Amino acid sequence: MITAFSQVSKSKSALAIPLYSLGKATLRSSTVMSSSASDLKPERRKRVLSGVQPTGTLHLGNYLGAIRQWVSNQDLYDNFFCVVDLHAITVPHNPKKLQQETLQAAAMYIASGIDPKRSNIFVQSHVRAHTELTWLLNCVTPMNWLERMIQYKEKAKKQGENVGVGLFSYPILMSADILLYQADLVPVGEDQRQHLELSRDICRRFNDQYCKRRRRTFREPMPLIVKEGARVMSLEDGKSKMSKSAESDNSRINLLDPPNIIMKKIKRCKSDQFVGLEWDNPERPECTNLLNIYQSVTNKSKEEILNEVQEMSWSNFKFLLGEAIIAHVEPIQQKYKEVMEDRVYLDGVLKEGREAAEEVAEQTLLWTKEAMGFHIPP
């Protein structure tokens, strides 16, 4: 069983003086005291905001490309990791599954190594400031900025006449997520860079329009570059990103796939007719992808891997890769099972994460409304 939730409480420093607000969320780890005894001014720890949609099962690409890097960086930053369930409803979804999938995603964060003692884990819709700030930013953002968004154009083609307004304005919701927490850094892949640039544009536009003679409302976020090889591609097409939305389940390794399914998918995945294995040959995207996956789950260097596998046949390498993936995800699956079986613990983690998130979010929302001229009730 998971340890009692009372042990998940975060340490706080009475001397910490955060940049944006005083409270549990920022006192916990957003500042680090100077080593000089005569200088009590703290160094502000940079804040990171990121999240994954709960619809569908989290897959190896989500883990290697995002969550595992959150884990490795959680002692470097003040972290807010959310399950972005509001994003999930911008496309058709199953309302009967959304609640359970939301809890499963949060449990998978913890199982993958996100430590509630060091990072805030919460559900996006539990913090109402997300939707309120989205509306305020909707009224500031020019429509032609949204019309340039590539992801909207691609997804709108798939939905046809059923495409909703939410999908069109979805990048503003993402911008609200980021700006609400005064995030310094946002982990993004290539497919999300355009949305982060929109967040930066909205930030500058708002501060220029409403903060000329007052403190700026929003901090301008910067991208947190993912490590080389972290982008995991489809098992059926080495040029397409591994995706939960892909029709074929054989295109991805789901983190909860049992060993026999993992091995079956790897054995059937697309390869090529070349002899031997090599990295970075543009004519062999599948080979590069599978080698990248093997490197990610074994933590071996490229030189070590090439010495081990470059003369292997595809069948032998696929068996080796399948075994490595199975060994890597087994402890994650076991931890996930423990978390899901202890609902009191999971609910407690999300409650504490929500409270920490609300403290920062409500302050930012207040500053936003003051800057825009709203009457603030006493």
C-alpha cells in the first residue's frame, strides 16, 4: 500500500519570499536561500508547467518524451503538473470514461516517478481560474492569430462540419494554463511550439495594453527543450509521432500493455530491407526510431548500442528491444496498480495539488482582472 497521505506534506521555509505570491505553493520549493549568511535575498527557483490529456491510455511516447523528463528535472524547478481534462473535450470524447481516465493519468504520473513531495499534481478542471482566464484572454487575442494554428487546421479536417469552437480557441486555453502559473519554462515538442509562441504573443500583448503604468501581469514563458531522442515515433510509420489518437493500437506501446502484447507489437512493427542497424539514415526512419527507444529504456550510449546490435538481424533486435521495454515498464505498472488501489492516497495528492495550484492561479487571475478594470468585490 502507499504510505499515508499525511506523509506527503511539503517542507516550507519561513524565510522564503516568492516573486508572485506568499503561500504554500510558492513557499515549498520555488525559492532557494543564498549561501551567504549576510544576504537573505532568496534565489527564485524557475517554475515549470506541463500536462497530458487523460483521454486514451498514456503510451511510451508520453512517458519518454515528456513525463520521464519531468521526473529527472523535478529537483531543479518549482513544478506544476496537471491532467488537462479541459483539453480533452475539444474533440469528441466518451463522458463515461473521462473521470476514470483522469484518475488513471494522475496515477500514472506518480507511478512514473513524479513525487508529490516535490511537485504539484492536480486536475486542470479542479482549478476554475483556468476557464475564467481563458475567457479574458479570448477577448484580448486577435482571431487571425488563431486562424494560423496548424493543429486546428489538421484536426478540423478530420472532424468536418462537427468541429467545435473549443478546438479553434484551444490554444488560448493552453496559453491560460501557462500564464496562470507564471511559468518560466514549458516543456514542448515540435508540434506544440506554435502554441507556446502564441502564449508569448498573448503575454506581450496583454502586458503592453494593460500594464503600461503598473507591474506586468504575466511572466513571458520560454520553451524547455526536450533531450535528443526523446521524440518517439509511431511503430507503423517512423516519420509520424506516436499518438494516442492514431486509429491503430499497434502504432504505440501503451504503458499498461501486458508483456505479451508489447512483444507482439514490437515484432510486428515496421522495419526495412536494409542489412544491419544504424542511426540517422534519412532513408531509415523506423530504424532510428527503434534504436532511440532502445537507448531510452536501457540508458546505454549510442556507441555501446551500435557495438551490441549493428550486425543483428531485425528479428533478433526486435526481441531484444521488446525485452528491454518490458523490463522498463514493469515497475511502472506495479506502482500504478498500487496507486489506483489506494484511492484515499490518490485523492489526497490531487487535493493538495489543487490547493497549491489555486493559490497561485487565483492571485494571477486577480491581477488580470484588476489590470482590465473589473470591479473587485471587497
